[in-house]
Amino acid sequence: MRVWLSQDAAARALGAERVAAALRREARARGVTLDLVRTGSRGMVWLEPLVEIAGPAGRLAFGPMTEADVPALFGPPGAHPKAQGETEAIAWMARQTRLTFARSGIADPLDLGAYEAAGGLRGLRRALAMAPAEVVGTVTRSGLRGRGGAGFPTGIKWAGAAAAPGAPKHVVCNADEGDSGNFADRMLIEGDPFCLIEGMAIAGHAVGASRGHVYLRSEYPDAIAILARALAVARAEGLLGPRALGPGAPFDIELRVGAGAYICGEETSLLNSIEGLRPVVRAKPPLPVHEGLFGRPTVVNNVITLASVPVILADGAESWRDLGIGRSRGTIPLQIAGNVRRGGLFEAAFGLTLAEIVDDLAGGTLSGRPVKAVQVGGPLGAYFPRALFDTPFGYEEYAGRDGLIGHAGVTVFDDRADMCAQARFAMEFCAIESCGKCTPCRIGSVRGVETIDRIARGDAAARDLLADLCETMRLGSLCALGGFTPYPVQSALAHFPEDFDRRRETRP
């Protein structure tokens, strides 16, 4: 009997290891030979732990599973109370355009043979048959933009590093996924680590880099363990090492574990941390593509950006460019969280409206109460009210409504949420996590908390002060932390003024 069960951190947190133990016990008791394959997650977190068994036309899904549900798996599949039908036919799966996450949840993430059988390494092989400039051109034509926040065109960044003099050059993967409500990087590394390795190798060939570095946050122990083992497999199989990119073309990847500072998600702070320096923001210029890690030309991309490269090289730039809207091309992994019935990762082409994401995909609130606000882009993203739910998911479309996509986290709040308290949280978060490099972030965030407390106590005059303070932070901060903090504060004040009108005796 072949069974697939996720070992993703979310599945483990929801009891996957207890389900695995129950499967082994039940198989032994029945004298059944059990082939238990531990996979990454399919992204349907509301069904975790998700168990799949082989059916006549494909895999059959069961979830959310508990130990008590295991014995019935050895009976007629259709009679199981947790039966969900064929996995690929579940609406959540059937509606996706899974490209970057095409292999997540399919096989053992450390089985390189299974990775290749599912289409892995096609992109790298095609890239190695092309001149580096052709690879850069393919990525540029695809329209791929950075999936870590700012949405900067990936091909332009690669072209800058390729043209910059100096050696050795570096490819740095920013896996310091510190935003609350975001989990795509972790899920990709835990479910399909060879995809990231392949993407980094392609980038190395394209820009002439011999060294790669993955900066991964210490709060992800499962991802650290899986990626370390995947790197060892890749070296043993010749994907990394002295001849990885061809005769005389070495490329290897170092795994560097961060200590948990949110500021290390900013690329130059991350570079300082790798160098063993205090993680503070560097002034620009020079840009990292000219003087990055150890003063050498460096490409810094996030996990999803690099993991999207193999499919672009395998299928061609047009296959990616033909998806999406406006200047937002390809697919985006939506990470749906908060007060929702169905939370998880949903990969789709750019263009879905916020109403489709929240009301249809997420199924509305788990509490059954009306949706009050949705924060898109992590803890420093803007809060969108119901009136803006017609906004299509795209970089310029969100920027046009004073929002940002960021890492594509979508966090839902029902009508009980206190938006004054949420605004204060954003300012306090920035005050705690600021590296202290620039005055608007270091001092402005502290003054912002104090000003919001004044508003909450009924000081109406403090509203104008808060607006001015936010604008100063937006214009004067050296990095995204201080520059984006005004987004949640200003949007909460603009769209939910009633939450700032109630006089409070205690701070929110």
C-alpha cells in the first residue's frame, strides 16, 4: 500500500507525525506492506495533515486526518469520512496554474530521480546549452520580477551583475522570510529544494558567478535540515562542485543560517550578516550588482524568484510572459492566512481580484462574521477595505491604490478587528526591528507609537501629526522597513476612521 503524507512544517504542527506513526502501527497489525512517502505540502493547509493513497485514476486525498481516522484508510476509500476525492480534482488544486510549485507535494523532496522525472533539470540543461547573455535575455523577456517585495525586473538585475567587472561573483538567495502570514519560501524549500538549487545554478551561469549563498532564517529548522541534505545530494550528483556549470566552471552553494533579525530580509543588511558584520542597511549606491558580498558583484533574489527561473528556461520566456496582467507577468504564490475557512498557498497568474481571493478561494472568514479588512504584503502592507476588493492582483494595480503586493501574503480580519490597534502594532514592530541606521525609522517609529496612543486616548490633533510623521518615514528611510511602515498606518486611518474615534482609557 503506497501512501503519501506531508512532512511540511505546517503539517507536522497539525499532527502529521502522529498520523504517520498510526499508519505504521495499523499496517503492521493488518500485515500490510506500507510504502510511506513523506512529501512537501500541496498547499491546502486547511486539510493538513493530508494523506494521499493511490487510486485507479490518480491519487485520492483524505484530510484533515487524525490518528483515529487512520484505520478506515485500509477499507473502501470512498467510504472514508475524510475522503476528498481525487487530489487534482479538488477545486483548490484544479483552479491553480502551478508552475513554481508544480512538484511540491508530489514526491520525496530529497529524491533527485523523482525531481528529474517530474521535469526537473530541464531548465538547467537548456541554460547550459546557451550563452550566458542568452539566459539573461530569456529571463528579461519573460517579464519575471522579484517576488520578495519590490518587484524589480529580474533580468535587469542579472544583466547588471553580468556586466560588472570583478571576480568572484556571487548569487545570494534571500530566504529570510520574516513576514507574518508568509510561508511560500519555507514551503518551497521543504517541498522542492532542488528547484531552488537549479534556479541558483542557472543564475550562476547567467552572471558568471562561482559561488552561491542561501541565507535561511533559524526559525525554520525543517527547511534548514532538508536544504542541507539536498545540497549534499546535489554535490554528490555533480550538480554543484568543481564542474557544476561545465568544464572549468565551478559553482557551489553555501547555506548560512540567520539569527532571526527581521532587518536581514533587506538585501544589504543580509549581505552584512553573511560577512559577519552587524546587520545594518547599506547606503546605495553602490548597488549590490556592482559591489555586493565582500565587495564583489552580487545578484540577490528571493526564493520564489530563483525557483521560478527553471520553468522559464525549460518552457521559454513566452510561456511565462503570456500569463498575468500589465507589467505583472507569470504566476504568483498567494499565501492566504488569518481568519479564513481555507488557508494555504494558491499559485495563479496575476489578475485575480481581492474579492475572488477572499470570498471564493479562502471561503470567507472562519468565524462566519463579515470581512472587515485584508492586509496584503505582510505586516507592513496596507489594509484594504471591502470597497477596494475589486483590485486585481498586480504590482502597479496595488500601488495605484496606495498598497503593495510584497511577498503576496493575504491576511484576513473580520469585523471585530481594531484597526487602531493594528496600526499601532505596525509602528511598534518597526520600532523593535529597526536596525537603527536612519533617523526616520529609528526615531520615527517610536514617535509613531506614542502618537497613535495619543489618538487612542482621544487627542484628535494627533492625527495630523501622525500623517506628517508617516510621510517623513516614507521619504527618509533607507530601506523598506521604515519606508513601508506608513502603509498599514495610513490605510487604517484612511479606511477605518471610526476605530480611531473611540476614546480609550487604555492604550490599544
